[in-house]
Amino acid sequence: MARIIVVTSGKGGVGKTTTSAAIAMGLAKKGHKTAVIDFDVGLRNLDLILGCERRVVYDFVNVINEEATLNQALIRDKRCNQLYILPASQTRDKDALTQEGVGKVLDELAKTFKYIVCDSPAGIERGANLAMYFADDAFVVTNPEISSVRDSDRMLGILSSKSKRAENGDEPIKEFLLLSRYDPTRVKLGEMLSVEDVQDILSLHLLGVIPESKSVLNASNSGTPVILDETSKAGQSYSDIVDRYLGEDKPHRFIDEDKKGLFGRLFRSK
Amino acid sequence: MSLLDYFKTTKPNSAKLAKERLQILVAHERSERNQPSYLPQLKQELLNVIRKYIQINQDDISVNFESDDEQETLELNIVIPEQPQS
């Protein structure tokens, strides 16, 4: 049985696409055949983050409109042969997606894939609604910042009322918190909401904390999912997240400040 | 700021403030989310009926919906002005 994961947040710029690319690559590297779909029709970016922007021929909307087959549109990742990308259309708008069309594509993917990662656009319009509608699991990406936490809570309300599972009265979508752009130093100074603060408000199962890291920008610059940068904290954090999602019991990291000596302070690590 | 001040001042804890604001806001938004969608219209229609007899303002009527595991309560509160208007 395929498992459909939506990566969502409500708010833009919190790291949904970075997360989608990282966890899809992580699951694929563990040997699970994984597809990652960009639902941001008109503003596609997942192809850039995964470094396959020049290999896009057909897209999600072409498949829905039966202008191309799913196999023609899927792009196989060059680094990991278990990972496939279905890019969004750049020339259409969000209304090009229909519930029936999305459902059909997901059904077809589910025949051969183990995990289907849906990269949701920001906002609560059609693209975002369809990205979460068919989901089994939701990764709620949140920054330790008031507007992001508020929007995440709003998304949780939508997940529990407007999804297929909610409408059919099935077991609800499993919701997980991914707290990204976390800065333990600022938390310690009282300048940033802590993991506990955010959990107090959202009451979600914490899948992982992704620390603010320069390696995220470096990774997107080069079109490499940050999870492949095994030396970076963000990369390690995403690896942990994938392991935890797959059932491994791993202690949380990167929540506390590094204990750096003078030497460490002088030569700041990434 | 003198050097002494630097050691004395305790920095304002803005994260604490953020959490307090969020807790209030999120609680409010969650309660609204769980309300039936007919509530605003119900309020407006009640207001129209009451205004046939008494002049009251929009703010003088409050309709609250609460639910727990056992029951759902619809609470209606109308403040009638002290001076009867002619």
C-alpha cells in the first residue's frame, strides 16, 4: 500500500519545498520507491531544488488533461533511481488541478510507488487543498515565529475537516510537526519560541527540529536536496526525520545550543 | 548605555510574549472553527426580530456556541438598553 504524505504549512517560505525534496530523497535512499509531486501550479520550484529543471518535458497538468502519460511526465532522479519527480505546470494556474484528476494520478502512482510526497503550495486555495485532500500523513512545517504557528494551526483545522479521510469518516490524517529554521541560541536568549512553546500550542507529534543552517541555501543553489549534505546539521536532521517516520527511535538533536569553546566560536561551523 | 547598564539590564523576553499572544489567538480561532456555519446568519435574523420591538445595537446581542463531549450549548445574550427609546 502506498502512503501519501502532504508537506504543508499555510504560510509561505517556511521550508515546504526544501522539506519535500529532502524527505523524498531520504525515503528513496532507504530503498523505498518514492514520487514527489509539485502542487504549486504556476510557481513550480521543486524541480529547481532537486536539480532537474532542465529535464522537465511534461508536467502534472499535462497528465491530468491526458496530454501525456504519467511515465512520460515522471522524471527519474539521477542520484537515486528510486526517486521520481512530477513537476508542476508553469504556464497554467491553480484551477487547472481538479480533484478527480489529482485522484486519478495518485491512484495510478499508488500502484507502483511506496511513498507519494505532495509538496503543497502556500495558502489555503485549490492547490493546497488538493495537495492535502488525499493524504494519509501530514508533515506540518512550522517556523518558531507567530505567523507561521498561527497558519499551521489553521492548516490543522483544514486537515481535520476538509480531507478525504475526514469526509469519509475514516481514521484521521496522522499529523507531524517539523520545526524548521530553529536557532537554539536565540531560544536561550528568549528571542525565539522554543520547541516546547510551539508544541504547547499546536500539540503535535514532533518529528524533528531542523536548525537554521547555511547549508540549506548552499544546497538549493546547486540543486541538491540538503539531506545529501551529510556533514550539515540540516541534512542530518532530515535524515533523522526520515528514520523516525519509518519507525526508528532516534533521540532529538539540534534543540540545544552547541557547547563551543573559544576555538569553536572563532571558527564558526556551518 | 554604560558598561554597568549592560550587566544590569535583563533583556525583554519577546518569545514569552509571542507565546501568550498565540495562546489567546489560537484558542479564539479554534472555538470559531468549531462553530456551526449558520451562526452569523442566526445572529442577524435574531437581531432583526428583536429590532421589531426594541432598538438594540449589533453589539448588544451575543451568540455563543460551546460544545463538549456530552452536549452542545447555544448561549444567547441580549442586552436591553436601560432607557426605553421612543
